[in-house]
Amino acid sequence: MPAFIPDSSAMPAEYASLLQTVAEAMPEYFSGAGAGKLSFAPSAPDQFAVSFSGTETVISAGSRPAFLRALGCAMAGRETAGKLRFTTLGVMLDCSRNRVYTVDFIKSILLKTALTGFNLLMLYTEDVYELPGEPAFGYMRGRYTAEEIREIDRYAKRLGIEVTACIQTLGHLEHLFTHYQYSGIRDTAGILLAEEDATYSLIEKMIRFQAENLSSRQIHIGMDETHGLGRGRFLDIHGYEPQKEIYLRHLTKVCAICRKYGLTPAIWSDMLLRFEDPGTIRAALPPDLKLYCWNYSATDEKTYEDILGRHGQFQRETAMASAVYTYNTFCWFAEKTEAALPPCIRACENKGVRELLITVWGDAGAFCNFDSALAGLVYASNAACGEEDAGLASALFHTICGEEYPLFRKASALHRIIRKNIIPVPGLLWQDPLQGGIYSYCFSKYGDIMRIYLRDLKEVHRDLSGRTLSPSLRQIFSVIDLLLHGIFFREKLLKAYAERRQELLLEIRGRDIPAYLEKITAFDRCFRREWMRSAKPFGLEIIQRRNAGLAARVEETALRLDEFFSGKRSRIEELDEALRASAVPDFHPAPPVFSSCLEIY
């Protein structure tokens, strides 16, 4: 590990201040008998370089994010030279799908992402912030106080990072409507009632909170995926109106509130693209509106270029949002990220887009290991800088996290695409051991694909089981361990029952069920430890309920086997039904993912 004695004599004051903030957080890199001189040289805008000469390290940079990326590379012991291809490289952190990160953990994220070249943090907060006079808003959700938001903002400014709010002012407010206090402003599930005074009163409180507690004068007001707009209470009150007209009137009103508090609004652009040709609604859009184009899965450059070309017809500032794939996953889905992000970046360059937002979504419960997500963010930052050296990613990740990038990359094989099919890992992990759920669907329809997946995952399991793992990797390993056991348990149980193999059924009861319960407990403990390290306790109960429900069903399987052995029951009905279904040609039982495997976040 290199160590430095900074020479600030030729360093601009703003860079010296950034360096001081990093040194306070990571003093081990700025002390010690063997520390060498760290010097600075100016550079062209957005360019950066690190060079070593004897005991001296020279950093050159032309902007704050370039300086911090160069510093991160120097701390990683890597010579480098490059250019930031985006004026703004941001991270959007999902704080609304159960996991509300603690202030201290967000500070650590700010530090780590700054050292890889990010200069924007967007906090996605649907209802997880305190509003004066609204005690039900974010109740029992881990909502941020005004002081917590201000503390995050203050620390971010010390690292040259802008923190902006990303809220929802039309849709995605399902949690809000679990409180009867807001039933009067509900249109359809998750969507606010447009044209209602009380709706705009609440929205003004939302926007005022962000304006008063964040120094940024930009705000993202959401408004994506509002497909049920105007189809519920709005229809009852006002009659039918085209969604486009309701949406644009609502957008105009919300943007006016933003301007009242000195904020420049931005939205996700998907609904605008759904309405009609962009050129025909351009005049109806507020002139200061910024558009965030999002696509997280396309793997070809042309798709991105086409959608950005359509945005050009709006004649509004446009940013691009991609993702490190962390939603519905237990760890970073590297294969999908690595397929989608590079063509997205090339298309942005071709179309002159200068802001790239890397989203870290947490759909279905936010159960993705965050150190794994940071590995994805290191990959994304390198891709955004045109850097393809995996060795640099490994060195940077080890510097900012103290973890081994190759092992996280290896563990990411937990999530796979095989012949364009994504393996539904959460459904398989939390499947009912008696009913089978998604197991029956996967193996009846995609049996050969599942065999490939299990073969490869067993190899990863063997590799990781022979290593001393960090707590983060131990959590991911506990998922792999439980997943493999659950899948093979179901397969063995069906076979033994179908063939009435008494010795196998006894083995399942005496050995496999206790092992199953032990692995559930191991995963639950690992998961809790990592959750409490990073997040407020609210939301953990969802994952604990899933684990407890799985354990209860495994225990029920033991009881049913006991009753079957004793003659109290002559059959196990769920297994009989599954076996009958397997004999029906081309019948693939629909996976009851959200009824018995997963809860809405």
C-alpha cells in the first residue's frame, strides 16, 4: 500500500481541500516512515494522469472529479492517464425499497465513489424523508430527518459531489397509500390524484423540504411509469381524459412549484415517449425541464442512439441513465451490466450526451449486497473513462473497499443469463419446498438451461468454500449455499416420493431438512449483519419474514414426512399434484412469485 506526504505548494486550494478530506477519512495512506512525496501538476480540463518517479508521485488533473480519480489511482498504486468523458458522472442510490442507508454509510459511499470519478449522488426517496405536519409520511420506513439530509450534503460538498433529490410527484407512491390519511389524493395504485388541491399541497411540502435542506438547485421529480393515470378516482370525478393531457397539466403545475423554490426540475422521460411523437408535445413542456432517458438492458448501440435521437426532438437538456444491475439480485449482476453499459456509453459519446447516471436500484426488497454493488460502480466508472484494464478495477476496488474484485466478479455468477433467459434466483431461493413454485416452472420449461446453471454455480461454490471470505462475500456465499441446497432438496424430495423410496425419504427427514434449516439460519444471520452495517433497521423485517416463512415451510415438510411415515397420512398432496402436472405435455406451472415467494417491497 503506497503512502504519501502531500506537497500542496503548487496545488489549487480546492484540490488541497479535497485531498485533506480524503486524508482525514483514510489516514493510513498519508502517514508512515516510507511515505513518498505527492506532487501536483495542472492539466487540460477533465484530463488526469498519475506517474511515479522514485519515491515521488505526480498527479495531474484539470477538474475536481479528475483530481479525485487520479488520487484514487495513485492510492491504488497504478500509473494511468485518461479523460473524463462525461461532465457529470452520477450515482442514483435507491433508498425506497426497504433499505434506507445510514448517514455514515452514505458518507462512505460518497468517499468511495469520489475516488473513482463520480461527482453526483442522487438519493431516490419516495416517502423516506420527514415532512412537517405529515406524521404518516414515511412512518416506520426509516425516513431521513432534515438534519440527516443536511449532513449528507455538507460532507458531499467537501468531496466536490453534488447531492440532488430524486423524489416522486405522481407515481410509485404505493407505500404512501398504505396510510388512510392519503386516500383522498389517490387516483390508482401508487398514483396521485391530479387536479386535486390537496395533492399539490403535499407536493409543495415535498419540494420545499428538498429546497431547504440540499444546496443543489436541481431536483428530480420522477413521474415515470404512471400507466394507470386517470383511470381510477380521477375518472370517477372528471370523466375520461387522455393521459397525455392529464400528465402535461400536472407536470406544468409541479414544475411551477419547483421554480417557486428556486429549483430546476428533471423527470424520467419514458411517459413522454409513450404519448406520441416528441416534436408534437415539445411546446407543452416547461422550458427549463431536464429529461433523464433510461434504459438498463439494451445491449446494442443502435437502440441507445435511436432513443437519444428521439429525445433530441424535445429540444431539452437530456441525460442518460444506465445501471449496475442490482435489482432482484443478491449481488451485482455483472454479466448483464457488462453487456448493457459499454454500448450505452458509446451511444452517449456519439450523441453528445454529457451526463451519465448509474442507477443502483433495489426492487423487491433491496437484498443486493452493497460491496458487490460498489464493485459494479468501479466497473462503471472505468467504462465511463474508457478504461478496460481489469487490473485497475481490481486495484481501485481493493483500495476503496479492502475487498478482492475478482472474487466478487466470480460470485456474481450467482445471477446468469443463459440463452437470453435470466435465472430467477430470488424465487428459487425462497420457493416453497412442498409446492415447488418457481422450481417446477424452471425445470419443466428450461431444464437444460437450469442444468448448465447448476453445474457452473456448483463450481463457484467449490471455489469460494475453500477460501477465507470477508463478511460481504460470506453473505453471498450463504445465498449460493442455500440456493443449491434448496434446489437439490426439491429434486430429491420429488424423486424419493414418486418412487416411494423409504430410505431416501428417511435421509431427507434426518439429514437434509436439518441442514436446510441450518443454511437458512446462516443466510439470515449473514444478511442481518450486512444490513445493520449499512442501513437503518426498517425494512429488514421483510427479508426476515421471507426467511422465517421458508424455515416454517421446511419444518412443515418435516411434519408431513413424519405423518407419512407413521401412516397418519397416506400421501403428501402438494407432491402428488406436482407429479401429476409434470406428466402433462407442454404444461409449465405458472410461478407464483409474488404470492408465495416475494412480497411487494
